[in-house]
Amino acid sequence: MREHGGNLDQAVQRFGGRVQDWIDLSTGINRQPYPVGEIGQRHWSALPSHSDIESLHEAARQAYATGAPILALAGAQAAIQLLPRLAPCGRARVLAPTYNEYVAALSVAGWDVVEVSTFDALAGADLAVVVNPNNPDGRRYDKAELLALLPRVGRLVIDESFADATPELSLAAEAGRPGLLILRSFGKFYGLAGLRLGFVLGGEGDIAALSVMAGPWPVSGAAIAVGRRALLDRDWAKATATRLDGDCLRLDAEVKSRGWRLLGGAPLFRLYETTDATAAQERLAGAHIWSRIFGQQPGWLRLGLPGNEAEWARLAGALVR
Amino acid sequence: MREHGGNLDQAVQRFGGRVQDWIDLSTGINRQPYPVGEIGQRHWSALPSHSDIESLHEAARQAYATGAPILALAGAQAAIQLLPRLAPCGRARVLAPTYNEYVAALSVAGWDVVEVSTFDALAGADLAVVVNPNNPDGRRYDKAELLALLPRVGRLVIDESFADATPELSLAAEAGRPGLLILRSFGKFYGLAGLRLGFVLGGEGDIAALSVMAGPWPVSGAAIAVGRRALLDRDWAKATATRLDGDCLRLDAEVKSRGWRLLGGAPLFRLYETTDATAAQERLAGAHIWSRIFGQQPGWLRLGLPGNEAEWARLAGALVR
């Protein structure tokens, strides 16, 4: 399995404690989740109906401010698994460093995949991938720049998994344009990654093709019930975006005491340059706080945001050790 | 979308009422579901961990009495979506009539698919599909017969979605043999189709390949928590199998008053020959009881089992009208 955040199993194995003792800051999953609430028995027992799925699609269109064709899937990851089959294998270019599942899924499917480090190097690709804002470094691309790239590639996949708190970056409203595909994650911003819910928006033909690949019941009844409620709750989304902005500043200030330098971030995670990320990760792990490091960048350490004052206090204590 | 049971939307549209007013007997989903119970916040919020998924696999191995390589997926349907990509497209033979998603998924993926009506006609196929017990007619194939077919086909897919109550039919214990793949549904016997959980058992290479196709988090945290608990509860499974046996006899007796003839069935559904299935479906629909009919077989009507005495009484009333 490829390296990901959220691998608390490994932390427990190496540093002890029980899963529930740890504060997992190795992911960009919101630690103040949307309340799951009641889920009617029908959502557990019956197959999701066409109208249930449609109502989820409509809620997502409202949340993402778009009228584009949309398909609910079991996480943005499920969309990544299907994307390589939308077109015959060709040249794929992925703007790197970024989430490592794109290169993996495209390569396995037989694509010629190159990771490129500049935006302009994406031009000419049959399939170009941009994560916006990017994970792990928070790089952002503005809409005009992305739309100018669109006619220069076969398909442009924009992964907006971390865009909920920065809707001004989103191209969801443009997702009807031929060749443009937008991926959205539900679980990160809403703090419900275990629910397995995400969306892909795109042209009618691509969405229909992805729907055939995904089959008739691609998401669970619980994902429909909880996802619909959460996506329609725009007050919660606004309040959460505001809180996350403040928490980012707070985290950046906290780590200054250690001399770490902010490299970038999005409202759910921050990337810092440390002198030795492995040592920094081990120090935090001593307080059962899990973080994410990156094999090829020995100074990089990524942290999610603590979820409550007790977690902030434990992090502050671990940082001054 | 292809015709399936569980399409209550259509029933409501044609015959009125609210979804919750209807008794849905159009599927083979147990209407006395396993209790969902408490689901810890961790299962909602965190990505399913490797050890969580492993513990679910282990519970399924116990329930299916096998030590074979296994992969949890979002329903047996999710396995059907992936199967066509396990091998280069070739000749697929599906023992028909049966669940219509096999022909659909294989055809879309480019296979040369033929529905055959005799078991012997499966020989020579690159991929052969047998549903055992079969849906909708309950045909059963014994283990020796199936194992004798195995060396005569490239891959043999046995869909045991309805085998929970007849474990003596299952080849799960043999699933390590090269070329053999066993599909299991969780949602039908446990009455939790909305959870989206199923399993595929097979040789190590095939299971590894399917796992790569499915991606790192193919099932939800709720499916892991509830699925694991339910699969380990062998007392519930035994009691349910006994109850279903009795309920099948009761249903067969009830419909005799209408002159319907039993064509076959499994412990979760019964297939009857009526004089006019469309008229029979409409009559039941007048009492907001939904059933399944089959376009190409004008007399066939399939019924699931009522879940409680109130439902039995409504069915009895509708049958004598």
C-alpha cells in the first residue's frame, strides 16, 4: 500500500498506545466533524433508490454552486480509480508533488505518466491532473490559468478535495465544459472520511461513462442521508471555513517556537520545513500525536488542525519538549 | 438503468402512496435486518485502517468457513463491476436466466457474452458465471458439478449472494483454487443492502489484482463496524436461516389460494408461475405490496418474504382480493 496520512496503525505499532489515545494530525480531515445524527432504517436496509441518489446530487450541486452533471462516488478516491478508463491510454501529466494516487492509478492502467513540476509542462497531455489547492504544499491556481490550459490538453482533471473552505478557487461551475472534470471530496471538510463519499463533475458524456463504470449503487444509504443533510447546511460550512482560517494562523504561530518555516497549506493542513522531519515526527509521536512526513523531502512535515482545546494543549506541550 | 427489484420509486410513481407505506417484496433482501447498533465516531471520521479491514476479512472468513484470500467491496455488485477487467476480454458464458448485471457489465467492457441455458454449455468459456442458488429461479448446483467445470473454463465465477442460509452449497472453502472466484453479498441475508458490503474470494493473484482496482478504501467505516459484528454472530445467522425456511413454506402455502405454481426459490425469495404476472403485480400494488416481474417471462412473479405479522396479514388480504 502506498504511503498516506491516516495510517495510525503504523504509529501504534511503532510508538505504542491504543488508536484512541492518539491525535491523528497526519491527514487533512477536519477533527470537528459534521454531526452524523439519525439515519433512518430505510437507508440501512433498502438499496439506495434513484430518487435518493438524485437528491444527494442536487444537494452537492447547491453546495458546490454548479448546475453541471455530477456523480456521487465512494470518495474522491473512487473517482481516481475510474478516471484512467475514461479514455484510451495516452500521455498523462500530473503536476507534482501531489497526492500520490494519481500516478499510481494511471500507471497501473497502462498510461504513460510523467510528473511535471511546472504548470506549463501540462500542455499537450491527453490527461492533465492539477490538485487545487494542492496537497501537501497548498499551491493554488486561479481559474483563468486553468481554463486557459483546458484547450491545450485532452482532459483536465482538477482535484478540489481541499477547496470547500476556499470556494473562490473552484471551477465546479464550469464543469459542463468538454474535457473538464472536477473531483470533490466530502469526507475531509466534513470530517467524515469513513462515510466514503465524493463527487465528480464533468461533461454529460464523461459523467454517464463514469456512472456505467461505477454501477447502480455506488454510495451507501448512510452516505446519502448524512451527505445530503451536511451539504445543504451552508451555515455550518461557513462557520467551519471561518474557524479553520483562525486555526491555521494559530497552528502557524504555535510551531514558530520550534523554528519551523511555513511552506504552504490549505485550510485543513499546513506544510512546514523542519531541519529533520523524521526527528520531528518521532518527537510528536512521543506525545501520541501523529504527523505526515515525505520520503523524498527530508525536511517536510505536514500537520492537520487539532479539533479541540485539549488537543491544542497536547500539541503545544509536545512542541516545547 | 436496468430492471431490478427494489425500485420502489417506480411503484410509488405508478400506484401512489409514500415509500414508507409500501411493503417491498420485489427484492430478496431480508426484512428482519440485523440490528445496526452503535457505530463508534472513529468509524465515521477516520479513513478505514488496514487493521480494521483485516478484521472484517477475518470475520467474513469465519462466517463463510474458509481460509481463502478475500476482499471486502461495496457490495457484490462492486465485484461484478471489476470482474470484466481481471483478464483480457474473451468469451464469457453466463448461465441464464439470472441476475442481469453480469451480461451488462461484461458486454460494456468488451467481452463476447453469451447467455446459455444449460450447465454444460459453459465449458470452454474464458469466464463462466453461475449464480448458486440462482436468482430468480432458485436452481442449485452441487459442489462436485461446479468443481468438475473449473478445469474446463478460464475462470469460474460463482455468485453465492443467496447462499447464506444454505451453507452446504457454498464453495467458499475451495476459493483458493486457481481460476475460481466466489462472490458473497452481505446486504441480502443481513437485511442491510444500504450498507453496501460484499466480498470476493479467490486465488491470491486475482484478489490482489481486484484490490488494486478497488483502491485503498473500498468499504465504509460503518460497513466495517456493522459487518464485522454481524458476520461473527453465528447464532443470529442460524436462527435466521431457520426462520426463513419456515417463512418460505408459509409463503408457498399462502399463494396456493391464487393458484400460483412454485417454480423455485431460495430462502429469501420465491418464484411463482402465474397466469398473468403483470395483472398479479398490479393487484398486489393496489395494497401497496411491490413484487418483481420479468419482461421475457409473462407468467413469472418473484416475491420476497414479509418481515412481520402485519406484513403477512396485508399480503394475505391482497392475495384473496
